[in-house]
Amino acid sequence: MLLLAILIFTVFSGLCGATSNVVDLIILRAFQGIGASGIYSMILAIAPVLVHIDKYAKYMGIVSTVFVTASVLGPILGGVISQHSTWRWVFLLNVPGGALAFILVAIFLPASEQSSGSSLIPIIRSKLSRSNWVRIDYLGIFLLLSASVLLVFALEEGGTRYPWDSAVVISILVIAIVFFVGFGFWEVHVEHSSSKQEPVFPPSICDDRICSAMLLTTCFVGFPFVSMVVNIPQRAQAVYGMSPSQAGISLLPMMLSSPAATVLSGYLTGNAKIPPVYPIIVAAALQVLGVGLMCSLPTASTKMPNAQYGYEVLMGIGFGLGLTTVLTFARILEILTSSSRDDGRLDTDQSPGWHSIASYMLWLLQDWLRHYVYGRKDREKRNRDGTDDQGSLRVSQQIAGKPEWLSYHEIVH
């Protein structure tokens, strides 16, 4: 499955780089995202199986360091590439890396006990057998995806293309809520039915207080992290008049502090034997402090305050420390409870799925924060003055004497 995810990601990355219109790019990006999600989830599922529990904190720190570094390094490289070359290289550079990863995984990743000694064709046939297809919760997937897409559309278009009190936004929000409620009832039905279907999100997972707390903690760690990684470069360009590469460099304090914190988390929970709950509490406090201070920055200034770099360090430590510790805690809890549970709700193969689903649900609120946390007053002023976000971007960059580097929409066109 990991090889399949890498293959999907690599192939569609190349197709994204070769496309010539926005519609095809959006469709291909969706399939690329499927591959990327599969890679992330499968790595989190495979890593605990490859190492002993005593070494898990160390190796989980390494995995989290790579993830966090890539998350904050991406905007920097993306800005440099789009400024000095073409946006297509953002996708095309994934092709050689994906091909190399495919070869390395195929050669060096140990085979599972189920597939050990078997050839590739029988393994593929067994994975694609009818007994596996009937286990998929098709209706649950449809309800969850439909509700998520509708909610994203309503939050994205509300207050911009359509007023918040318009029939379009209200009706879409109502339909999204109905789908979410229907998804919940359907998952309860699937879990308690005698069918072979496996629910997308078993409601019984919330019966465990510790497991529910880990899911919420993962959400609240990832939610502001993604928001800041997206919004800090956007604000640097739109408000401070920076070029794409300069906007990416504005994330450097977070990029350096987050990986360092992931390494520290692995040491604290592994070598120092500190209970994971304490690093999680410290991470949450630093995260709240850093994000709160970021929200206190002046919105009328056209120059980035020096204090922002310090705030980014606080956020980076909170993000890196919290993410790694939660994932380590999840694995340890699974091992300690596996002997007394028979429902598999903390199984290693399923935990990344709950992490991804929960994180994605809070990712939907990213658009809401983009409208209300960063620059709400600035946008209202621009609306009164008759200028939009693109107009503000061009004006601020002209004032700063910078080239008119274009937004993603303009680059694609």
C-alpha cells in the first residue's frame, strides 16, 4: 500500500507539472493529495511495527522532524521556485524524489508476515479480492467527503462571492450539517450491524477518554500549525510587500524551532522517561502563547515587526513538541492496552486514519481564521476603498519597490 501511495503521488505530481489549464490542475491535485495522504498515513502505521517500543520515541521523533521540516520548508522553496522559475517545478521536483523513494522502499522495507515469501501478483490479487472490497464503508466515505467539501465551499465563499446571509451559503451549510449528522448515525449503525463493513470512524473510539483526548490534542496541534504556515507567507506578501522567497524566509524561525522540538520530544519521552502528558501540556501552553501573540500584531503596519520572529519560535516549539509526543503516546497506549481490547480501535493501522480525519476536520476552519484572525479590518478597509486582495498585493509591492510577483491563481493562468 505504501508503494501504491508513492506511485500515485509521483505520477500525478508529474501530470500536475505538465498540465496547461486550471481545471485539470485541480483534478490532478486531488489525486496527488490522495497519494500524499496515503504516504503519510502508511508511514505512521508502519513505523511502530519496525522498531521496538523502547526505540519508538526516538524514531517517531525522526519521522516527525522530517514532516515538520518539510511543512515549513515547502513555502520557502515554493516561493524561491515561483520567483526565479516556473510554478511547474513545484510539482516536477516530486517526480525524481518519488521515484527514488519507490525504489528504496521496494528494496529495503521488510515484507509483512502475511506477505513474506509470496510473489507480488498474489499479494495484489488478495488485496483486491471481493472480501476486502465489501469491508469498505462506501456510504460513510460519501457522506464525510460531501459534508467536508460543502463546508469548505461555504466557509470559502461566504463573505466574499456570496453574503453570509445569502440563500446559497445558508443552504450549503444546512446540507453540510445534515450530511455530518447522517454520517454520525450511519457510523453507529455500521459499527453495531452484523455486516462486514468497517466504519470510517467507529463511534466507540470516543468511549476511551485518553484516546479521545489524544485525537483532540492532535487536532489542536495541527490546526494552528497549518494556519500559520499558510497565513504568515500570505501576509508577508499581501501586507508587507515581500517577494515570494522573502515571504518563505519569514517562516525560518518556525522552521528551525519545530524540528529541534521534535528531537527534544523524542529524548524526553524516550531517554528521560518523562510521561508524555507533561510535554503535551508544555507544548499546548507554548502554542497558545505563540498564536495569541501573533494575533496581537498590528494590522495597519506595512513592515513586519521584529517581535514576530520570537512569536514564531514559541509556536514552533509548541508544534514540534506536541506533534511528536502525541504520536509517541498513541503507540505506547496501544501496546499497553492491546492485550485487553479486541475491537482494534487503537490498532496501529487505524490510528493514523483517525489522526488524518480529525486533523482535516479542523483544517476546514483554516478558511474561517484566514478571514477573521488575519487582517479582517484591513479587508473591510479595502472593500470600502474599492480594492480587493489582489489589488492590495500589487499596491503594497509597488510601494516596496518589489516586482509584481503573482498569486497562485495568476501564476496558473
